[in-house]
Amino acid sequence: MSTVDQLIHGFDGFLRTVARVKPEAKSQSPAQGALDEPLTADEKKLSGNLMRVNHAGEICAQGLYNGQAAFASNQAISQALVKAAEEELDHLSWCRDRLDELGARPSILDPLWYAASFGLGAGAALISDNVSLGFVHATEDNVAHHLREHLKRLPTKDHASRQMLEKMLDDEIQHGQTALAQGGKKLPRPLRRLMWEGAKLMTKTAERF
């Protein structure tokens, strides 16, 4: 992929991801058919805040995968990363739908989340494909941790969000394992810790803004 193609790919992903037009999901949201139990105003606000974080996380996933795919040296790995990004678009669409249902808005910092993640993904890919895939594994491990925490914090009556996050958790774990199976190299513990601290900053910020 030429430099021009790489830039076009990244800009196209930015427009498709950050634009307020919701991407079309290829599979039905796990929230469909969930038990409908009315939420209080406080419960609805908490669920909306948590889903805004998860939506921002999916924005980051698109930036990361698109950055890695654009700069991967191996075409097969590039295509696998593009496929992973497409699968993650379902999560993005589901989260956006749930935000709308809860009367909540996406993070106003979504463009920043995408741009920063694209840069991280591109940087990892430029080091090596093995490091890039290891970065995917570490990222998905962090996402899985946050999803588990959100499942604990969700109001017990918010069955729709719970079913969605449980499905997303299964998918993220699978994506992380796939990255290792494709040759990903586990990152050093200090680097994984740094990534974790960065992820915590993003989640705390997105929950408010």
C-alpha cells in the first residue's frame, strides 16, 4: 500500500467512524429482545455514561485496527486487521443504538480518540507485524477488563446493555487470542502497564465528556 493509499485509508476510516451517521451493523444487536424493565433517571444516566465509554472504546478500536492495517508489511495480516475492524463496526453500531435509546450522547472527543489510536496502530505496525499483533492482544485484554468492570457497575435492571456487553466481551477475548495465533508477540509488562494507564485515562474522560 503506497503512502497516498495509507493516508486515504486512514481518512476514510476516520469519516466512517467519527461521522455522526451510525454505521450499519451486519448482525443483530444482542440488546434486541432483552427484558424491558424501566430504569430510574439515575440508572439511565449511569448506563448512558458507561455506554458512552464503550462507544468511545469502539472508536479507538477502529483507529487502532485501521492504523495497523494501513502500515502492515504483510498483506495477509493487513487483510486480517481490516476484517477485525469490520467486525468491530457491529460493536460501534450497537453502542450507538444503545446511546440513543438511553438519551445519551457520544463523547465529544471521539475525533481525538480515533486520531490517537490510528497513530498508535500505525506506529506499532511500523515497528513490526508481530509487535503490532501483540499490541492488539494487549489492547483487547484491557478492553475485556473494562467490560468486566462495567458489567459490575451496570444497573441490575439494564438487561439490554448487559446482554450487549457480554457479547462484546466474548468477541474481544477472541480477537485478542486470534492476534496471538497470527504471530503476535506479547508486549513487555511495563509497556502493558503504560497502555493500561492510558486506557484508564480515556475511560474516565469519556465517561464525563
